[in-house]
Amino acid sequence: MTTVTNSSPTTVHLEAAARRHLWGHFSRHGQNITPPIITRGEGSRIWDTAGKSYLDGLSGLFVVQAGHGRTELAEAAATQAEQLAFFPLWSYATEPAIELAERLAGYAPGDLNRV
């Protein structure tokens, strides 16, 4: 997909660098293919360097269900990142994951108690 973008020196550099170096997951690649460069998000919307708005269905699918630009979530993440930024729960547990699982299980009906 070729994207029409603004022609600022920064955007032109980013587009060239993306074509040369970025291996996009599930993307078509080629010298003349530049992916949209996303610059910001607010709620469930994201914007690219050309100012085009998109519904952020992909991030919501994986990690941003709560929306972009939520200061309280950024502050909570920063506080947690001071101790441990990320760790997968494959055969391990973390205190925040256990606490969240316990909290969510309390909302579930009956014996639906694993998250």
C-alpha cells in the first residue's frame, strides 16, 4: 500500500527507513510500498502522518482495549514498569497478574474463576 503523506523531512526520512528496514508483520513488502506511519492515538482512533484517522481495531484486538491517551493507565503502567516492564505468563506468574486474575474472577458467575 503506498500512502500519501505530508512531505516534512522527518516523514520522508521515516518512510524511507520503513521501506529499507522495517519488516512489518502480515505486510506486503517491496521498494515502493510504504506502510501508513501511525503518529498518535486517542480513545479507539489512531492517526497517520497524513492526518488520516483509522478505527484502531488491531491494537484493540491485542493490547489497547481500554483506548489510547488514558493518562491514568499510562501512570499505572509507568509505576509497574519501574519494577517489571513485561513478562509473559508462560509457566510463570507475577503479583499484578495474580491480583488482576483474582479481581476478574470475582466478577465472573459460578465456577468461572480462571483468567
